[in-house]
Amino acid sequence: MTEERTAKKPVENVNSLERGLAVIRAFDAEHHAMTLSDMARRVDLPRATTRRLLHTLVNLGYVSTNGRTFALTARTLELGYSYLSGSTLRQISLPHLEQLTGQVHESSSVSVLDGPDIVYVAKIPTRRIISVVISIGTRLPAYATSMGRVLLAGLDEAEFDAYLESTELAPRTARTITDVSAFRAEIDKVREQGWALVDQELELDLRSIAAPLRDRRGRVIAAINMSTSTRHHDVEDVLHNLLPELLRSSERIDHDLRVSSADGPWAF
């Protein structure tokens, strides 16, 4: 469950805080309530340590317990809201996502890169076309998503090399690119054309297309995408009908980000 730890940690690293956050992040849709033993296995920590962490979170109001199992409380929403309420990116992109989804009748989203994953920060859904429930804060592996490939294409060479060294390109479907050389070539292609198409590599029947979002300095800070079912749009239809609308929306968001005077996270 826990992310792989780097061999060399920052000098100012508070282990108890790191472990406490790992406990909070261990809860998800499939593990909304867990026993002490379940949690200890999920976070790969001794039972005694896990017990102290859970009861500290109970005392702080972030976790509840019935004496046997533990679950998050609504108070944990405060942690994410602090970021969202100060995110100019989310505020600026939402109206454009609403307009885009209204035009093409497909789900649209914005995400950022966080370690090996993309994290959703804004989403306008239509129908559900993926088995995973996508909501704000959902994480997916960057290598298997259209937004992830756009974001990876925005990294410099050293950053991208570091990503590949620390990430296993595990197959999500039979179509997932898992060969490192082939993946490098795909990211080069994305970088050159300015958008990414992922066809059933994250999940069968799911087809998505993404474009980068840039700050006033031209840096890729996020990605916007549209997702559809293979039953509704073939690849040619995606490229001829959905891609132009997506690129227009990304240009509008880029413009609004450039003229924004905010300097907070993801505002630039």
C-alpha cells in the first residue's frame, strides 16, 4: 500500500507524520473500514505503531472507531479543501470543463502529476465508463493514462529518467505499453504532437485523449482530458471531433492562467 521509500530521505523528515498520513491514505473505496490488523498490513507497520497512529487520529477527530474497526470521518475533507479552496487552476478550469462536456457530452477532467501518479483536481462527469470511481483526489498511474503521458512529456530529461527508474510499467490490460523503449518513444511522440491518446491501456473499453495546461512561463503544470467508451467513439472520431474541442478548451484555460494574478499553488 505504501509508496516505495527512497533510499535517502530528506534531512528534515518527521517519521510519525509520514506514517500518520500513510494511515489516512490507506483508506479508499475498497477499504473504507479496517481492523487494526488490516491497517497494519496495508501500511506495512508493526501493530503497536499502527495502534498508536490510529488512536491519535481518533483523538484528533480524523478517524472514528466502533471498538473493532476504524474509518475516516468527514473532518479529513478539511485536508483536501485547504488545497482546493486555494487552487486557481481548479477555479479557472471548471467553467471550461462544463462548457466542453456540454458540447461533446463526454466526461472531462483536469489532473496534476504527483510522484508516479496523476491526481484529479477537477472533473465534470457524464456517464460512468470506468470501473474505478473517479472523484477529486483519485490517483491513477501516470504511464497508463492520457493525462499522465502529457504530464510526463512536460518533464525535463533528468526528471523523466528518474520517473522511469522508479516506476514499473505494469500491464493494466493487454494493450498497455510496458516496454521502456516503446514508452520513451510514445512520450517523445506526445511531446512533439502536443497531445496524448490512450486506447484501452488503463482499462478495456476506455479511450481517452489529453492535452497539457501551461502556466504563464510555458511550463506544463496540469493536463485536461476527455474520456469516452470505445462503443461511442472510434479512434478516428476521437481525433476528428473530440480532439479539436479539447485543444480549444486547453488554449482557453492556458489564456486564463496566464492573465491570472494569483501566485498560489498551481496558479503560477
